[in-house]
Amino acid sequence: MGFIENELEDVRKLAQQNLPGCKLVSCVKTMVRAEIKRTQFKAIIACIQFPEKYPDLPLLIELKSKTLSDKLLQGLTNVCENEAKKSIGNRQVMPILEFLQNFLIENPLSCCYDEINNVKKLLTDDHDEFKLKQKTSSILAKIVFKKYFFHMKIYVPNNYPEASIEIQNTESNFPPAFQRHILGQAKEIARQCVESPLKKGKPNDPPFKPKPSLEKCVCFLVNCVKLLPNEQCQFCKEQCLPVDPQFIEPNEECPKHVERIYCGHLFHKDCLFTYMKTPPFGNKRCHTCGEKIFHHKWCVSDKLAETRWAHEQARERELAEVEDFFK
Ligand SMILES: [Zn+2]
Ligand SMILES: [Zn+2]
């Protein structure tokens, strides 16, 4: 038997035995085709051919995947070719299959390779960080804008993107209410990526399919951190948050306390109340995005606000009459 036939016989024996998750689709002289699978999403098909002068030349390797990024596969193909070169003169197939199997085990974040690269393009500040921790399948992210920051750990579960990312251990110097709101919204975005909406779509809509949540969530967080510090009050047009976060007004009763309305835009507390208490009534909307204004500190209906305003006006007229009388 020739060199290749001997190697193929051993590959048939060893691949299933030593590499759980590796399935040989074909193992003949013209082509070795193996599927290496860790989860439904983390799966690679390796197509391996023997060059004419094998084993004095490296194997010809082509990697395919229905789920993993093309760019990742290109890079991985180059690395595999270098691996094969290390075994020149010897058997090369098993080392390559082992290498690929280990790659999938040791790099759980490979399932969001493109998303990670897209997010990195958004993080352009010198103090921004996006550190991959393959060992724990997590990412340490620091999003910074001027003196404001939002730090977090993002965990990518093994069955990603079927399950969404988890955002953990957050730390920030935005006002506490902002932190809660930002984190709550980000978690909601993640949830919506993987859970079908309660409201049924049209009968002809395709069935719900979980979507990757990493890029969507981090984009939202980056936008919050990089835009909020410059946001103006929708009423008086002054910048709401102080340049230095240590001067944030913590007292909720203070007229200048910054309030975030439901759409995400900002008001000073008194500016919000003044705006809500004065006409025209009936359709109070955010100047910037046009959304109807909701805020937990303002629970008065438009009708009641209008009545109160009318009362106040009447009282002012009365007082003016009294004043006139004494002049
Ligand atoms: Zn204001
Ligand atoms: Zn708005």
C-alpha cells in the first residue's frame, strides 16, 4: 500500500475515535471531507486534497461553513496551510483535523467574528476597549466618551446565536436612573433577538428565527454613551449632563435634575413640568423624535393638565383684578 492509502486507513480509524464531533463524509485518495462540529453554529467542513508530491508538499485545504464568517474561514485556511507545512515529509491529515477541532473548542467567540469586527470599528476613542476572553467566552468592553464611561462584561453562551448575549458586571458614572435605563434597554434588545414577538405577524410572514444579538446590543450601548453627554434639554436647549460627571445633580427634587423621557430624550425636571403644564394640550410630543411624551414623574392626563392650567389662568386674572382695585 502506498503512503496515502496507509494514512487514509489510520484517519478512518482515528478520526471518529479521537475527535468527538468529527464526522468523515469521505476519506478517499481524491478527497478527504470531514465535518467538525461543536454546536449547530460552530461547524466547519474541511475539504482536503493531496498534492502530487505529497507528503513533500503541504495538503491543499479548503474550509467551508454554513454559519461561520467567510473572513474567519479565509484566515483559518491560511493558518491550516501553515500547520500542514509543519508536518511536511510526514502524515498531515490528522494534525489538521485535530487543529480545527481544537480551534473550535478554544475559540468560542469565533461564532461572532464579523460582529466583533464591526463593533471594533465603532470604538474609536483611545480609552475604548473591547478585549476578547476566549477562555470564558466573554468580552470585556469599556465604552468611553469624554469623562463618561460604561464598562461591562459580555458573555456569549455556547448556543449563541440561538441564545442571546448576557451583559454582566456593569459599572458606569452616568446617573443611576440612566444606567438602569440603558442596561434595561440593551437587555430588551437582546431578548427580542431570540424570542418571537407575542403579537403574531401576518400569516405569510416567515417563521421567527433567532438573530445574533451582540452587534445590535453593543451598537445601542455605544450610541447611548457617545451621544447622551452632549444631549440638550428638549425645552431650554441647554446641555443636560455636566461636562464633569462629578457635578451630576443627584437630588431628584432639584429643578435642574435631568429626566429621561420614554423615547430617550432629555429634559430638566422643571422644564418638563413647565412644558407639560402649558398649552397647547392634547398632543405633547418630543420635539426631536416626535414620540408621545411619557415620564413616570408626570402622570397627569392632558385633560387634567388643561383644566389645571385654565384654573391657574383664572386665578391669575382674579389676582390681577384685585391688584387693579387697590391701585
Ligand atoms: Zn431645560
Ligand atoms: Zn424623543
